[in-house]
Amino acid sequence: MAERVISFSDQEQMQIEAIVIDKDGAEALKYLADLLDRIKIHYGHACGPKAAEGPPGHG
């Protein structure tokens, strides 16, 4: 799996700290699910797996 660098805004950092301080498991799970969507690789039309299957210039 590729290495990723994630930057958090001040507001996001405060949200993480609040979740930890409150020991809010449900909110932590929700935040992690949102974070996972943020760090997943999203292929664009031109660079996705289907682009390599067709003839050059038609991806």
C-alpha cells in the first residue's frame, strides 16, 4: 500500500482531541470512516484502470 501524508486543519485537530477526551467511540468510528474516504485512491477517468485497456488516446 502506498504511503500517504494527511494534513489536518486546526478545526479537525480540535475535533480529534474532543473525540479522544470524551472517549466517544461512535463519533471516533464516524470520523475514521470519513477519513478513510478522504485517503482512498480515487482514479480519474484518464488515469483509472480502464484507461490502460483501450487504444492510446481513447482513455
